[in-house]
Amino acid sequence: MQWRVNIPPLTRILLALLIVLSVSYQALRYGLDYTAGHYLALVPQWALFTPWVYFTATYSEQNVVTILIAGATIFYGGKYLERAWGSREFGKFILLVTLTPNFAASFIYVFLYAISQNDSLALVVIQGSVALQGAFLVAFKQLVPEHTVTLLKGAVKIRVKHFPSLFLAANTLSSIILGTDTALVLAWVGFMTSWTYLRFYKRQPDLSTAGTGDNQLRGDASETFSFASFWPDTIQPPIAAIADGIYNALVALRVCTPFTAEDVELGNEQATARGEGGLPNLLNNGAGKAGRNKQEDAERRRALALKALDQRLHAASTNNKQKSSTPSSVAPTATNEPTTSSVETTAGTQA
């Protein structure tokens, strides 16, 4: 029986690229010259002379541990996203979240060097798939936010929507404790790049229509994919206020197109339709566990839908009360008019 590799084509290419570039990076460093790694990794001082490193740096890992982490990220994340979006859309996403964080990180370190004149900032090595990991987690947050990932035979259960904030928190703490500042920059820029693209620009099929899905929507205006929704409930209000202020400023500058109420409603329908598809059982084994996860996801989605419906009904009833109270205040004036006219009529009759 012929053995088949059940991996989409672009994901296969990325896995091969990861292995080839990581091995080549180690060969350059230890086989030729320790400083020769800048031919594959991004060093701000040399990047203008080796512009290809803005792409290759993401897939040039330093050691076996980071290679395994990057390989798992591309294998599981790439396999799912390429099948969900198609190879073309997935390729555009990969190029964006690979190049943008590296360009931004290079600019940040050059800027810091220009201010401080610290040579180590211009010679810092920027590499690894941290930005790619953050971007993939944001994409999963959009597609299946309520899916539960079970680890250690059920000892740990984490919903997908919590992974991006945990990832950013881990990289922030690592930067403070271990001094991994490049990973911090890549994590945050990768997160913001992925969210901005998926929120405002990526084209996606209209899953709410009864057709074949040929209608294309731009961005994702759903409430479950707002910037504040990435963070714990207790701190969402202040984050939402800040995010809304920035968004309104960008809309005023015509950088962003404002979402209408219809866009938000349609985005919520899209999110519900995506959630119905579920997430492949990548980390759990057994059909029983998969069934339980789907049932839990359905219950959460139902609870969220009921909560949203209750809020809308409450808002509608409040508006109706306000409208009904307005004519009642005018009513006495209206009732006085016929009374006055009747008095005048009576007086005229008596006269």
C-alpha cells in the first residue's frame, strides 16, 4: 500500500523550508564563520545588503527545541488554515505575517540605535517563528474561539480564544525575566499584523447565504473578534474604550472604513456559521472526546446567542419606553385645546 502524506502543498513547502534554512543557518555559523549567520537571519545593520533575510529569518531557527516548536506550529496550524482558506489565501497571509513583523522589528531596533548609539542594538539577531505563532493563534481565535483544547488527559482545558493573550503574556514575562526582547517585539507585531488583516482586509466567503459561498465579504466585524475580546473580561471595558478611540481616529483619517450595524450583525452570523464547523481533533484522541468537545462548543455558542438576544431585546424595550414617554408629556397641551374652544363656544351661545 502506497503511503500518502496528508499535508496540504504550501504547508509541506513551509515545513521543508524550515528544515533546510535552519540546518543551513547552523552550517553557516559553525561550519564557516560564527558571524555568517546574517546571510539567513536578520541583523538590522546588514539587512540592506541581504534583503532576502526579511523572509528567511522567520524559518531559520537557532536550536532543536525551537525547530520542533516551529514545526508543530506549521504542521498543525498550516494544515488547518490552508484547508480552511485555500492555498492562495493562506499564502498571502503567510507572506504578510512573515515580512511585516521582520520589517517592523528591524525598524524598531534601528530607531533605538539612532537614539542611544548603542551598537548592540544594530547588531541584534532577529529570527524565529514567534510572529508566525502569534499570527496563527489570532486566526484560530477568529475561526473557532469557543473550541476547547484538552491537554494532559483532561487535566488542563483551555479555550482557543484565550491562547493569544496567554501567548503575549508569556513572551512579555520572558522578555522581562530572560531578556528575550526580540521575541517580545515579534510576538506583538505578529499579533497586531494578523488581527488587523483579518479584521479589516481579508476577503472571505459569505457563509450566511444559501448559495455556494461565492459572495465575498471584506474583514470580520463580529463582536467575538473585536480587539477587546482577546483579553480577560475584567479589563475589556478600558481596552475597548482605548481601541474605539484609536479606531475612530483612523476612520476620521480615512485609514479604515467604518463598520455599519449591518456589518456587525452579518459578522456575528459569520462567526456562528464558522463555529458550527468545529475544529479538527488535533490534540485529542478518541471519538468520545471529540463528541463531548462539540457538544460543549454548541452549548457555549447557544449561551452566547441567548445573551446577545437578551441584550438586544433589553435595548429595544428601553428605546420603546423612551419613545412612549415623549408624547405623554405633550398630551396635556393637546387636551386643553378642545376645552378652550368649548368654553368659547358656550360664551358665544350665551352672548
